[in-house]
Amino acid sequence: MKGSNNRHKLNQRIARLHQQISDTRKDWHFKLAHHLCDQG
């Protein structure tokens, strides 16, 4: 494996952040769609 332990940990941390952002956006879209369907 290339790189140090700290580099590996940092990559995992960044990947987790990207996943959280992705989940937040997905959640927002689901909530918006649900809200729009309730109005109709």
C-alpha cells in the first residue's frame, strides 16, 4: 500500500465527508419530493 498511515486515515476521513454530503443532498431531495406530493 502506498503512503503513510496518516495519509490513509485522511483519505478515509475525506471519503466519509463526501458520503455525508451525498446523503444530506439525497435526503433533501426526498423531503422536497414528499412535501410537493403532500401539497398536490
